[in-house]
Amino acid sequence: MHLKDEQIQKLLDGELTPSEENKISVHLQSCARCRQHFEGQKEQQTVLQQAFDYLEPDPSRVLPGSQKTLSRLRIKREETKMKKIKISKPLVTVFVLSISLAVSLAFPSVRAYASQLLGLFRVDQISVHPLDTFKLGSIEENPTLIEAAGQLLAESVDILEGSPDEIFQVNSIQEAEAISGYALRLPGGEWAPEVIEVQSGLHFTFQVDLTEVQEIVDLGEIKDLQIPAELEGVKVDVTLPAIVSTSYGECWNVGDPDDGSKWKVGGECLILSESPSPQVSTSQDVDASKLVEIGLRLMGVSEEEASSFSLLSDWKTTLVLPIPRGELDVEEIKVDGTQGYWLVHQGWAEEGENELQTLVWVKDGLIYSLMFNSDLEKALELAASLQ
Amino acid sequence: MPNFFSASQGWDPIEFEKIVKTRWERILHILCRVCESPDDAEDLALEVFWRLWENPPPNFENLDGWLYRVATNLAYNQLRSQARRRRYEQQAGKINLVESAVVLPEKESERLQEARKVRQVLEKMKPAQARLLILRYSGLSYREISMALNLNPNSIGKLLARAQKSFCKKYLDGEDHAFER
């Protein structure tokens, strides 16, 4: 039995317990192959240490203290004092699910995760289904899993086009169309966007490695989740088109590397996002419903609900949105001349204010999401004016 | 929720400034390694603490982890943005003019060249691996890294070993790293 890379790494980094260290040291004395392995890894570490030493700030230069930054922070605080309603991460997560695109969470975790959740399709229609065991908070409570999934999957992802995490604010619709590569539908009449933001599209491939996926499952401590053997080696090709967002009213895009695109709301605010459908294809036929089930289990949904949810669609052309029962109210609604859904997030508004809401619909190959805290009528009016 | 922050009233400014003062040096140190100038690092450090003021984490038990994560993400974005700028400048023929105008001692010039090479390698790596190395070689322990990146501490050793291997391969393979992606 020979030492693994991680054991040697921990030994080099002093991260072993005394008994573990003793055990490994004894083994090294008697195993030439492991000694060679150890020396090789130690040499790599030396290369890295020397490389990072070059990044040390010039020792002759005095680094700035915190006082200047504290002064700048005080000035910024004064300048931005205003009433705000935060569009917080859980709602943004719903937003992401609503249009099936990663606008808020760091690549590659959500990109890879989204492609698994979406299965293999292009979206022609959307429907919803409430779940008891799906909690928006569970996403935040289990960031370890999402981040770990990203870390491990990232090593097998090849980006062919585009760049993850790139969000641009642009000055005109023409610029947005040039970057996104498709014609936009925008509100007509007196609706003029305050902010126009483009999140770049992405085209990437990855190959499923069951060992890695199993590690993610183990990290999530999810019991009784078996990954089908037929997924081993499957190559997945994912195209996520660019997302264009336009804001109306009192909204400000503040951005946040941790949360992706992030908006602050001063008064009435409406944020319209649109994008063509993502497209996913694989090197061989896979059971898309199984991928959906795995994705939900990774997010803490029970085995029973994940299984029945995954069977609601063939996942070829219909996206079914999981809705956390009790946290979101949902109704079918006619919007932009087609059938869509009106989601009301409970508990976000203060007394006398409207709740934060989202309209979701698909029309002519574009997926739309309109997040707002105004009256519903205003949001429907904006959607009806799209041209 | 701690008594220096409440959902209804926000931060206690005095407590907030205490947090800035006690974490400042470590955050700046991480950013200085990635940024080409201490001024850029200082600007990014301001951004880290501004985000703390505006959008504090839901869980203050892992405040340091949150700060490291925000700093690393900003640092990585800065890395990519520096690389893009250099590519554009080189294409515009500017870079040679700037470099030839400044005469540095040989040792300092060599150090800058190597530092640039290291940053270019980091920029070409998988983002998750680059962030991991930045934190590790900024002196964070496995536990601190796991808190910053929301990873299982037991997986850090394996992930680090892989990231180091990937870095060495790119760093030592003799390619011209300057303007490749």
C-alpha cells in the first residue's frame, strides 16, 4: 500500500496528527517508491514557494495602513445612505432557477450544476411544481457541496468559448446586442432602461468522472444516492447564451463576486432578464431525469420528492421549476401574450410595501424573467410592451 | 446575530471599524500578491470591506472565511483583468515603449519579470485551483482555506496536490506564457 498525493501533501504542510505523521514517516523509511514520490512532491512545493516569493511586495516599500481606507469607507457610507430593499441571495437563486441560467453564483459550480439540473434540452416551455423538502435556505446552508462540486468538476471542464463570471455594464441596447449576439426584445413606450447589463455566454464541455461525482456525493453526506454507471465517461457539451438584464425604476447594480450580479433597490424597481435557451448535448444517450434527480438530491431534496419530480418531464423541451413550498407562492398567469408564472417571495417586504415577485415565461425561443417590487399591473404592463 | 450588526439597524460603525483594523493586514497581504501595485491592492481591499459593510454574510461565525473568499475572488478577477490589459497593450505596441523607458536594477527587473510570469500562470489555471494556491501561499492553514472556500478540510490536501502539479507543469514547461490563454 503506497502513499497517496494528499497524504504526502499533508505531511509537507504539517497538517497531519502526530500519530498519522509517525505512521507515514515509518513507511517512508521502508518504501523507496514512496520516498521518491515524497521527494518529487517536495520539489514541486519548493518550485511553488520560490514562485510565490516573487509575488511578495517589495520589502523596501511600506504597505498602506488601514486609516486611509477607513476614511474612504466613511465617505462612501455617507454618500450611499438611502432606503434600500435588498434582493437577497435566496431570491436571486430563485431567479437563477427561473431562467435556468447562472447569474448569481460563482462559476464553475453553478454552471456545472445548472447543466446537470437542466438535463438535456432546450427550453420551449416552463412549468412549476412545489416541493416540501426544497428550501431556498438549504442552498446557503450547504455551500460546501456546491463549492466542492465546482472545485472537483472544474478540473474536467474545458471552456471553448466565452469566459465565466464576466458581467459587463453597457451604455446602449446596440452594445448589449453586439456582445450577446442576439436581437433583444425590450419594453416600448416610456420604459427606458436605467442600467443595461450583459453576462457573457459560455460554451464548455466536460466529461463525467464517476469517482469525482461520488466524492461530491460523499461530501454532501447524501445517503442512498447511487450514480448510474452508464454516466461514466459521458461527454457533455453545454452552451449557455449570454443573459441581458435591463433595470427600470430605482435599482442599482452593485455586483458581488460572491453573489454574482447583485442589485439594490431604492424604491420601485423592475429588472427584466432575457436569454435564448441553453443547449445541452451528450456523446451518448443518458437518462436526463436521473441527472435532475441527482441535482435535487445534492441540494437537499428528499429521495422521494427528487425521484417523483424528475419524472414530471422528459427534460427535452420543458423545464419544470422546483418551488419551495411555503417560501414562494406561485400562480399561473398570462404574461406577454403567453402562459407564464407569477412567483411571490414571502417575507421580504416591510410593512406597507409590496413583496418581491418574479414573472417567468418563454416566448419565441427566449426565456424571460421579470423581478419586481412594484404592483403586478405595472410589471404586466412592462411585459406587454415588449417589442 | 452578533451585537455589532442587526438586520434592522445595520452595523455599529465603531465595531465595523475594529473589524477592518484587525483584518486589514491579512487581506491586503493576499491582494498584494496578485496585484501589480500596492495601490491596486489597496483599492481592492477597500472593495472587500465595502462589501462587508453593504452585504455582510448571513453567518458571522465564518467572517474571516467570508473575507478571504471575497478577497480571493476580487484578486482573481484582477489577475484576469491585468492579463487582458497587457495583451491589448502589447498588441498596441505600448508595452515595449513603457518597459524601455524605465531602467531598473537588474535584480529588481528580474524579480518583476518572474512575478509577472507567476501571475500569468495563475491566470491560465482553472479558477478554483488558482484561488486555492493564492490562499495557501498567503499563509492560510487548511482550516482557514476550507472556511474561505467552503470546502471539506479533508479534501484540501488532495486539491492542493493537484493544483500544485498543474501550476508546476505550466510554470516549467518553457512555453511563452505572455499572451496565451
